[in-house]
Amino acid sequence: MLKERQKEILQIIEKNPDITLSQIANELKLSSVGNIHAHIQKLIKDGYLKKKDNRLFLTNRTEKRFLYIPFYGDISNLCFSDNKLLRKK
């Protein structure tokens, strides 16, 4: 799942693919370029961004919205709340 900051970075890169790390940091009002670099590395690793010739490109990957969980046995005492699986008491 993407963090809010990662979503913001993707939106900025989508608007301007030639933007530099320091420009992204300025736009997000951050003083550290290192944090931006760490987020971008994570986005590349997770497949949301692709790097080629020192340029960043968005991929067609979208966030997974569903989690498939195999259940065995009785699940009548389970419920979902705020996208979390809870056990009824």
C-alpha cells in the first residue's frame, strides 16, 4: 500500500517527468532530498516507477485494493472494520 507521501511524489512526477529530487523536495516543502530519494527507490522497487537514462517513468501498476484470504473452518466470528479483519467477542 502506498504511503501518502509516495502518492504525492507520483502525482508530481506525473505532471513533470523531468523534475529533479530537489524540486520535488521544494514542492513538498521538505528540506531533505534523502527522504525523497528513499521514497523513489521504494516506488521503483515496488514497480510504480521505472528509471531509464536518469529519467523516471510511471508504470501502469495500480494499487491492489483487495486482499484474498483463504479461510478454513468456521468464520462466523470474524468481521471487517476499516479494512481490518477483526474477531468478534
